[in-house]
Amino acid sequence: MARILITGGAGFIGSHLVEYLLRQDHEILCLDNYFTGSKANLLHLRDHPRLEMIRHDVVNPIMLEVDQVYHLACPASPVHYQYNPVKTIKTNVLGTLNMLGLAKRVKARILLASTSEVYGDPQVHPQPEWYWGNVNPIGIRSCYDEGKRVAETLMMDYHRQNGVDTRIARIFNTFGPRMALNDGRVISNFIVQALTGQDITIYGEGQQTRSFSYVSDLVEGLTRLMNRDGVFDPVNLGNPGEYTIIELAEKVLELINTPSAIIHRELPLDDPGRRRPDITRARELLDWQPTVPLEAGLKETIPYFAARLKQENIPVAASLNF
């Protein structure tokens, strides 16, 4: 049994990771400032004897004794990380510095939840870990993109200079239950719009591509990476299935009987044209690859959003086709 700190543990991915690690009989410290995380995500575990909830912002140092650190704390959707870009980059830089300092002090292994956004609008496809990316350092997304790139730099420098036992996971688009209603990412947007009878908004022509990984697959990948010795360089964790945004919208419309139509809006600045992970390293080093297809994941996620809308007394103007 290990004593494990999860920053951002009340968030979408963090709460699933908390649940998974509790099932493995570990003791969990969940750290969150509840900017995008929610106590509701862990409400069913509030009386668990091996879970401790701590309200704290990682921008500020904290003294804890742990064996492992999963550092997930940071807004991950453009809507949230662009709301306060200075705070976002402080979370990425100062938050990572504080967690690395903690890991160094107590000799804990630390895993950084990095992102496919470090590849920017990639000119290499699919994206392998050796690719340095194509990022606008002064754009409206740079608080997150460059913030995570600096966080990765800090991880590698603490490893090389101080011998900290580090892991870097580059996470591609992930979805599933417990995403926020106002998450702002494409899957949650499409599902909420379809369920409430709003038009489905596609930015640009919808030919840009993304790869979507179900949250249970990601959590399995994160824990395998954490517990694999000697893997200090970044590892992509994502689903290599590639879909255009218009294909995703059509898939959501297949599964939800809704009056929604598809409409097009102007493409946001610096929106990546193509995004797909090369997961060769994850397959070889972790014996990991995703097992949940997109449609199966959507069938788990859509009922969650329908239930959340009803909880919030938001009218649902659609029915499910499955």
C-alpha cells in the first residue's frame, strides 16, 4: 500500500484516478482548489477511510509525506484555461515547481499530466514523442501549451540535476462521465447541445481531426506509467483512432434523437488542424493501448450528461437512440 498525492483529484480525470487507486488499497490525499474540480465528483467516497480531501492551490507550497505524486492540477479546456491565463501559467510553472520540491524532499516518484497541446498545430502526423511541436509562444492558448512545455522542462531538469524520479504523460483528448457541463471541449459541447436541442456548433469546416480516449483507458495508462521503473522521457497516452470534428458530430447525432442541426462558426485562433498520437512507446514500455471504442465511450458518457442536466433543472429536449 502506498501513500499517494493526487493534485487536481476532484477534477474529471483526477476523480477517476482516485477511485481506481482506492480500489488498489492505496491511501489517497486529494488536493484541489475546486476551480474546475468539484466535490460532487468524489461525494460517493467522502466517508472512505483511506481518502483525505485537502482544499489547496498548488501555486502555494505544501508540506506532505507521500510515496507518489500524480500532478494533474490545471484547467484543461480552452474555456477554463483562457479565463485567467496568468493563473493558468502560474499553475503550470509554480505548481509544478512546488510539487517537484515536495517530491525531492520526501523522495517520492512524481508523474506530470502533460498534454498533446505541447505539439501545437503539428507538422508531423501522427505525433511521436520525439517531435518538438509547432506552438505559438504568444498566442491565446500559450498559457496552457507553453505552460505545460515549461512544466516538462522542470520535470526533466529536476530529474537530471536532483535525481527526482519523474514521469511525463502527454495526454490526448479524454472524455467520459464527470466532465463538467460547461467543460468547453468538443465532446461535452456536442452532447450538451444535442441533449438540450441546441444547434451543434462546429468551428471552421469541421475537417480538423482529434483522437478521443475514454477515461478508464487513460487511468490505466497513467498508473502503468507511474509504476514502470526508469521511464523518464515523455510517453503519449491517447487513442490513435482519428476522427474529423464533423464525423464526431454525426456520431453524436446518431446516438441522440434531437432536433439539433449542425451550424458552422469561425475557427478559433491557433486551433490545431490534426491531432493523433503515436503510441508506440506506450505499447512497448507499458504494454498499454486503449480498449474502449469511441461509440462505446459515448454510450457511457451521454447518459451521465442527461442525468446532470436534470439535476440542474435544465430541460432535456432529446431521447437516446441506444
